[in-house]
Amino acid sequence: MSLALTTRKTDLQGTVRVVYLDITFDSSYPTGGEPFETGLDTVLSANIEPSGGYIFKYDYTNRKILAYYADYDAVADGALIQVADTTDLSAISTRAKFEGQ
């Protein structure tokens, strides 16, 4: 499966295109992140809101969204741990802003 995307707004700020999206995850998160296309040739900046106890990061090189959760004991795994392969995130939706060209 893949991410469900809803474009909320697009804008042009000088030479930079801005895309606002709602993102809903699917029922099987893949290790290494969800493949994701913004519609921008080059993403200069990504801001993805935390949701449902998860924190999200955009992988600029591989064009993927990675999901993390906090490890509060921070002993064995570190401060944030990537969500395990095949985790069901279908109840998770978030809003994101991408800037690029």
C-alpha cells in the first residue's frame, strides 16, 4: 500500500513553490520509510507535524518519510527509534509543508 495524500494548498513565494499536504499512513510501514513524491523536483525544506505519538522526518536523498517514536529510557536504542517494519500506522494522519522547486 502507500500513503494517502490530500493537497490542501499550493503557493508560490518568489521562486519557491510551497505545498501543504495532509498525509495518512497505510497499514504496513516499510523499514527505511514510506516512498513519497511531493510533486516538487527538488525539496528544499520539509516540515511534518508530529501525530499520534510519532515524529516524522523527510529523507531528502531517498524521497521517503520516516516515522519514529520516543524511547524514554534511552538506554539501548537511543532517544528516537524508527517504527518497525510492517507496523500498522493507518490510524495516523498528519499535516506537512514542503518548499522546493
